[in-house]
Amino acid sequence: NIPVLDRTKCAPVEHMRRGAYILWESQPGKTPELLLLATGSEVHITLQAAEQLGQEGRAVRVVAMPSWDIFEQQLQTYKDQVLPLAVKKRLAVEAGISLGWHKYLGEHGRMIGIDRFGASAPYQRIAKEFGITAENVLAQARNLIC
């Protein structure tokens, strides 16, 4: 039950071929104050939080990262365009382990992930328990930019 992204508001799906891409920005052309990174089922949750931040006047960028391996094969200029080095406030959302994400978060970034085993319940309950919700992404993002 993952919502389909509205590609009239988000970048075209063809950008996925580069491994990671700018999916959406609240203020295109402006250096973002926060990068939100996600993949898979977490993208729409992250996008919901980003849209709320955008309505609050924040410059936010959502980066979809379906393949780290393909992204790493891109030219450095492209990687720096998607993940500008000057933007230190970063938050990644992963409904799995956080291992590997820190490379893209830097020392000031934060991670919402699941680094343990043993939970079993309907996905809505698990997502809420582990903070994989738009509300938690929004709260964590606000903490980073305030």
C-alpha cells in the first residue's frame, strides 16, 4: 500500500538511473538548509515531512537513493550537486539497518532506522514503534534545523 509519487510535483522516474537524485525541493534553486534522504517505502513518508517543512518556509531537499552502488559510479560533480557538501544538516530514513548511511550523512547528520531484530506486527504498528512515520521525520528534521 505504498502511494504512487505524483511525478508532476516530483522529478521524473528516469532520474532513478543515476542511483540517487533530487526528488523534490521546497525552494528550487536555493541551497537547502536540510537534506532528507530515503529509499523505497520510506520516500513518501519523507516527502510528506518535507512538504510540511516547505509550507513552513524551510528550504528542504528530498533525495531518493535507490542504489548507492550506481550513485557512487556517477561523476563527483553530479554527486556534489545532489548532496552539496555545504549542507551539513541531513536526515536519512531507512526501514532497515542504518549501516552504510553514515557515509552520506556526515558528522552532523542523523539517522532514523531499525538496528535490531525481533519485532512482529502489522506494518503500521511497526512503523510507528520504530519512528518510520512522517510525524517523526518531521520532528527529527525540525530538531536538526532549529
